[in-house]
Amino acid sequence: MSLQDDLTAVKRSLDELVRSVGQLERDLAREKGTQPPPSGTAQRPAAEPMVSVPDTPYDASKWRGAEDEGLGHPGRHAP
């Protein structure tokens, strides 16, 4: 199967997923007795408040004894 065939299959699957989700939204709205959202529009979830991260450096003692990922333990050597 070529890359183009794979991309076409993925697009077809995504289109089917969008149709299925739309049908589910309509069914749920009908059960609740509310108006379903217009087709083709996705409702965005409510935005979460932003979290500020301080610019101050972390306390180095938090990382004492931790290994550097991918580099291994400082006392060990690669073969």
C-alpha cells in the first residue's frame, strides 16, 4: 500500500468519525430536548486559566541523585 493510499484511508476514516460524532451530538441533544449544534461546527471546551511559571531557577537539591535521561548515571561509563 502506498503512502497516498494510506493518507486516503486515514482521511476517509476521519470523515466517518466526524459524521459519527455529529450523529451522536444530535442524538444526545434529542434525548435532552435541546437544540443540536449546527452541523460542521465544533464546540470548543471552556478555556482553562493560564498558569504562570516563575523565572527563578529551581532548587538544585530537588534533583540530587537523579540520573540525566539518556546520559546515564555520572559514575557509570558506556561500554
